[in-house]
Amino acid sequence: MEDIKKTGTTTLGILCKDGVVLAADRRATAGNIIMSKRFRKIIQIDDNVAITVAGSVSDVQMLVKIIKAQIRLNSLRRGGKELTIREVANLLGNLVYNAIRTPAMIPSITGFLVAGKDQDGFHLYTLGVGGDVIEEDDYAVDGSGMLFALGVLESSYKKNMSINDGVKLAAESISASIQRDNASGNGINVLTITKDGVKMIIEKELDTRITL
């Protein structure tokens, strides 16, 4: 069977005193082949929520479309009241839970980090491939390069660090993964969620071409 296009990936989230940082590499693979060098693995899904994605690209794209629509529908049913981040994470977790348990020729393998702000503050959730939803109180990492990124986070993360320090740490962690994980690479995206909203602050592509 032809290899399925996957993100491979390293994605991470860091909770800071004044917001949340999400970061990811930009490589998508099919087996040992690099299929895309500019794949966006951080996606804003409403004004106060963003997610990172990993796993089968087609499944990730479909679940993202569904969760965006579901958030809008639920908000309309509440008269425009926004969902909490926990509610968003649980909605997406239910979708992942059902997708992987639905018989299919191609299993639905996906992983998400969900981050955002609501009236209770800033939040970060890990969603496993089985649909489990876990709230994190410091940082979270997903994907094939997670061990390399975790080494940097374990040694350098500090409680109540600033958003600027979180951005630097996120970039260092993704860089460590890119150096060692062959399914992660080609650049980095970094997004922040603060009191001012969701903002993509780094979109950097690595140029690996050799010129003589």
C-alpha cells in the first residue's frame, strides 16, 4: 500500500505567566520522502484558541474543519457565548475518540495540542491518539521528535516565565528536534496567545540548498 502522507513532526506548547506559546516544525513526510517543506502545523481555530497537529494529514485536516464548525454552532446555540478552552478540548477529544474507533482501511492517527484563553486564564491541553484529554500545567510536546525537544524543555523551563522567554525556549526546543529527528525539519512556526489575542510571530523556512 502507498505510504500515507503524515506530518512526522515536533509540536509543543509552553504555559507562561502572560500567555501560551505554540511551536512546530514545517515538514510533512510520506515514509522516507519529504512531501512538503511548508506544512502549517499550528492552526488558529477561533479568536482565542489555536491548536498544533500531528499524524495523518487527511485526518487532521478533516477534524480541524469539523471542530471549527462545531465551535461556531455551539456558540450560536448559546447566543454568542464563547466556549471555554476545556470545552473546546473535550469536543475535539470526542472527535478523535470516535475517529480512531471507526473501522476503516486507513486508521485515523492524529495528535493535537489545544491552547487558548478564556475567563479563567490561559490553558494548554494534550489530546492523545485515543481521544484522551489532559490539561498541562507547564508544557507539552507531541510528535516523532518529542524526546529531543523534551530534553531542552526539561532543563530550561521555569514556572511563570515570560512570553518572550517562552518563545525563545520554544525555538530552541524545535531546533534541537530538527537536528536529530529526520521527520522534523525545514523550518519553524511559533504562535503566541496573550491578552491581545492569537498572533503568529515566527514563520521561518530553513534553506538547505547548497550553492557553489
